[in-house]
Amino acid sequence: MPYTDDLEFEAFIHQLPKTETHLHMEGACPFELLQAMDPKKYANPPAFWDDDFRYESFDQFMEWYAEYCSTFFTSAQRYHDGMKIVLGNCAAQGCRYVETSFHLPVLLGIEDSGPTLLDAVRSAAPEGLELRIFAGMCHDDYRDEGIDLIEESLTWDGLDGLDLHGPEYLPLEPWTADVWGRARQAGKFTKAHAGEFMGADFIDVVLDKLKVTRIEHGVRAIENPVTVQRLVDEKIALDVCPISNLKLAVKGVASMSAHPIRQLYDSGVIVTINSDDPFFFGNRLSEEYFALKQDLGFSKKELAQVACNGFQIALIDEIQRNAYESELNDYLTDFELN
Ligand SMILES: [Zn+2]
């Protein structure tokens, strides 16, 4: 990415204590593991890593998801191997806390159980990195053998929460609100993707029906000031992924300088920034921060607030939250913030 012209700023971001709360395991597949699996197919870096690359549609993105990454994740061990590198990279970029999801229906096609996969991923986290694991599922996954799997997942101790993902334009089926409610009763945290490929109306539907307090993306809230105000009033946080939005040509994101995160932030919406599917966007978390500075005029102080938002929404107790915030504040005392 072209966001590395200012070495002092780069160092500031690199060491800034931060979080990653929107990261799909399959979409984060490390390139070196794909190369080891199939040296011929992965001889060259993929074209979609180019800065100017834009996906034609979300359907194209989903097709490539199946073609590239799904072929790798065939066992709990593969998840462990992949996440060891991914989470190591997160820690190396100053992440203290990570929320990551896996696509739950993958378990229908592999031999390992959910709890085995969860243990495998958890044991991949480097020391000192706080990890929360989510099961992701699409709007239409609650059918056939998917029903038992989703129901079973609510009983897994090692699972921290559920996330609704996949094509947003598929109808929101009635099972979702019921499962999301029962998941919370079972002690799981719930969130949902919305406002990426559907407009502000869908964000309202998800908030009303699923009762989530975190929205993945949510950037198209900007299309309706009433929805934006609702996010502020109800303290709904958006886990935003600016480079992903740009490369997927999300409506309203024709360029990074047009990204609505500036307006959302200025309106008082709680936003975090995240990398989403780094394999498919060729991005690193720190580049999301660079982009906000260079193209959207975020100051160091504002970026520190964005990082702080991640700790404020993290699924941790108040003692740990205070410890992270103290660490962040101590770090910031070394810099002129304005
Ligand atoms: Zn996502």
C-alpha cells in the first residue's frame, strides 16, 4: 500500500496499543501456507493485492473465497497453523486484543469437531494477546444439517459469540432473531454484518430484530442521519474495515477520501478499524490507520481515540479494560498529540 511515506508516523502507529475486532480466519489465510500447499497456483502474489484493484461484485469476492482459502481450511490443525501466523502478525503490529470468526458450516465438511477447532485456534494465540472467537454464519445457513450445528455451537464453552456474515442481500430469516437471543442467554456475545452492501434500513432491521450492540461495517448508516443518530444514542459500535470497503467498491466509497468513517467519527459514532480479510485485500491493520491519516485527515489524537474505542468495546472485565487504557495513555504521553 502507498501509505508509508512518514516513518515517524509509521512508528507511532506500529507501537500504538490497539485491537482487531473484525477479522475472518479464512480470509486471513497466510500466503506462505497456501504456497506450501500448492506452489504452482500460488507462485505469484495475487492480482487483488494491487492498490488499484477493485472487486467487480461481492459475488465475485465470494467465488474467490471458495477458490483460494476454503481449500486450505480442511482441519483444526490447518486453522491452528494459519492462526498462529495471523495472530503473531497481529501481536507484532501492536494488537493486544483480537476478535476473529470462523465460518461455522466449515465444520460440516471436515472431521474435527467445533470444540477441537476452538482449542486449536485458541492455542495459536501468542502469550499476552487476548483472543475472542466467534462462529460466523450466513443468512441461509439454518437448514438441513446446519440446524444441529448452529444449535450445538451455543453449548460450546470455548466459543465467545456469533456473527452474521455472507451476502447481506439474502433475506434475514426468522430463525436468526431466535438463535441470537438464545445465544445471549447462553452467555455468547452477538454481532452482525450490516450496512456494507445494504443501506441504512438494513442496519435498523438488524438492530431491531437481532438486538445486537455491534455492527460489522455499518458504513452505509451514513445514508440516513436518523440511523447515524441512533448509533450514537444507543452506543452501537461499528467495526469498520476501510481498505476492504474500498476494494469491494462499497457504495459511497469511490475513493478512500470519500470513506464515510470521517463523518461517522465526527458525528460521535463509536468506530474501530480492522482488516476484515487481509488475504483478499493485501492489507495490514497498520495500513488502515495510515489511510485514515493520509486520505481522511485523522490526527494522531483521533487515531488514538479509534484505538481506544477498540478497548472500550472489548469483551473484557473493567480491570483489564483499565489496564489497557492506562497502557495506551502512558504510550501517548511520549507524543505531541493534536
Ligand atoms: Zn467481515
